[in-house]
Amino acid sequence: MAPLLLRLLRDPEIDPVSLNRAGWMLQRQVIGLLQNADSDSDLECLANLLDGDELTLTLLRESPVGDRVAEKTLTRLRRWLAISGHWRDHMVLVDALGAQTEINGGAWPFDETERHLLDDMPGTAIARAYLPGRAVQSAGQTWKREDLPASVTRVVAEQYERWPYPVWRRLNVPVPSSLPKVIRKFDAQVADGLRANSSILVAGCGTGCQAAQVALRYPDAHVTAIDISAASLSYARKQCAALHIPAIRFIQLDLHDAGVLGEKFDAVFCSGVLHHLPDPEAGWAALSRILRPGGVMKIMVYSQLGRLDVRGARTLFRDLLNVSGDGMPIDSVPCDDDLVRRIRLRLLTHDEKGVPSGVLDSPDFSTIAATRDLLLHPREDPFNVTRIARALDQIGLRLLSFLLPTPVHHAAYNALFPEDPLHRDFRTWIRFEFLHPGVFRGMYAFWCYKPSAVQE
């Protein structure tokens, strides 16, 4: 199993994050000390073992550690290496820990003893195993506070300048297709009105992960990607260039102002953005205005029910923040990497039965930037199915199909509601989410379209 995992982890067309948990579960079985190492002798034995373990070293170098038992043990091991001075005897392992730190942004907690040691050893290999050696550099235009139309937009923009999100290295390369072929599964008439060389807008593209996936999925399309954060766009350009992703036109632009592009798009993709806007429906309507009649949208937004785990987790660290009534940080509270580490430590060391599994098991709990986005976002306005239905009606869009996260969920829905094979009945979707409250723990995802005169 280990040789196969190693090949997959190094495959340029596979996202190593998708293999991370399986890799660490295998390591927990093979290396029992990963769970039990505590004493100095145990930790020394573990260091000797891991220093030559190719799978462990590759997992550390390729993706954020998504296994909480492994993270806790490796954090203890790192502390022992630093305080004992034995890090100099395990440079291969320390180098891999440094690579992990660059990936996770320095997410692993450490205590004051370790902090003092870091102050005394700046620039050393063990220091790089604690804190990343360089911050993401912003490139291009940056927003001035007075340029942004609303205080919420300013705060959100500032977050992504400081913590570009998501952090990604590689993608699971999709099977190439065309927009008409994909939409034909839901509606042949809508598909017939689309071109293979469609113009596609990715609105709120962040660090470019979705834009890259869209460009690879639809190789004949013309992809434009916009975002408000210069730092995120810099990350996106660099990643796409490194992976030789087909040309994507990246533009720094607030999605509310997408009309200034002077174009009508065949498709708009907007994932994880609308629920962070001052008025999500207004932002959605702005995107609809630059969608040509007959065009399609793929939308992903937070579910109120799916976010209950996050709301529950926030109650466990309220004392670390000055918070407003809804439990979210207020502007007077500085949020820095140290605060994110303190919050992660609180949740990692809390009684595991008291921490919602949807948080600890989330891939977004593995890095500084993603934890900030998951737990401490300054603006979050999630949806429910009824609100989605109402917004579609108000904006003048029609539902093509709700999407389910796994084949298991897909089969469960079809078994319960065979009368809705295209997944368009809002009433059954409300019932399904009630029966399976974790199904949209990530986000609601659905296709919709703007009717043309003929379709109306």
C-alpha cells in the first residue's frame, strides 16, 4: 500500500490533500508510536524511525497534515527536537517539518519555551519547522480603504490580503469536457444554447484553484477570473503558471463591478463567495446581469444547517476573543497567526466529544489561512433551501439541479425521492437535508440558468 500511496502523492495530476488522511491512517497502523509517543525515549525512537520513513516524509512535504492524532504527536516530536537540541541529528526529518510549515502557514501550536528558543535560533532549520520563512507577497494593485464601498467588503478584502485562501499546490485533474455536454445531463434545451468555446467567468476566484479546475475541465472555453484580493491573485497566477494551467485572464475586480468588463458570459462560477458579501442576493443579481440569456451558473453557498458545527466550535473559544452578539470577531480585536494557533490549540486539546467533528475533521482546520476562513471570517450569511428558491425567483433564474457531494448521498436521495430524478424539487431538498443534516456541511452546490426568450 505504501508504494502505491507514494506514487499517487507525487503524481502531478493528483491533489495530495485527497490522499492525506489515508496516508496518515496507514502510518498510524504501521508506526504505533505515532499515537503513543510521549516520553523522551519514545520520542527519540520515533525521530529515528521517521527520519528514514519515505511515506511520512513525503506526506509532510506534499500537503497539510489532516490527521489530528498525527499532528499532536508530530508537534510533541518537534518540541523534543528543539528543546533537546537533537534536531541537528535529524536534518531530513526537520527539513520535512519545515516543508510542512510552509504549507500550513505555521498552524501547529507551540509554547513560550519554544518561542524563546526560536528567538535564539533565527534562520535555523528548526526555526523553519515552526514558522514559515516568508509571507505571501502581494502583487499588483491593492485596495485603499476609501476605495471599497462597504465596511464589510473592506474587512473581507483585508482578510484575504493577509491570508490568501485556499492554500493549494496541485489539483485532481478532471476529465476534459465541454459546457454543453455537462449541462445536457440536466436539460438538453439549455445545453443546445451553449457553445463548446464558452466564455466563463469565475467570480471571487481567490487563489485560483476553482479557476484552474474550470480551465482544465473545459479546455475549449475562455476563462476570466476576478477577485478583490491582490495577494490571492498573485498566488493564483504563480500556481497556474507552475502547473502549466491553460491561460486564464486574472483581473482584480469586485464582483459587484463585473459589468465594467463590458462582456456577457455563457457561464458564471461562484463558489464560497456570496455568503461573505454585505448583501448576498445583490451580489448574485450583479452576476446575473452579466450572464447572457440562456447562460448557466454554478453556485456554491453555505448552508445554515451545515454550519452548525462551526457555530458550536466558536462557543469553545469565545473567551479568547471580544465578540459581538453572534459570536463573530469585532474590528477592535486583532486577529493574527498567534490567535489562530491559540484557537487551534484550544480545540485540539478540548475533550474530543465536545468539539464538533465537522470542524476537527475539516481539511480547512489544517492551515492558518483556512482555519481563519473556517472559524473567524468577519462576515458569514448562510442560506437555506427556501432562501435559495426565493433568490432564484427574484433574480430571474431557474434551477437546473442540486448537486450532492458523494455517490452515496446521490443514491440515498434517488431512493427517497425517485419522483425527482433531476434533483429540482425544493420541497424534497428541504426534507433530505433535514434527514441528513451533514450533507451540505461543505456548501450547497447547484446549477441554475437564465432563461432565454424562447425558453420562457
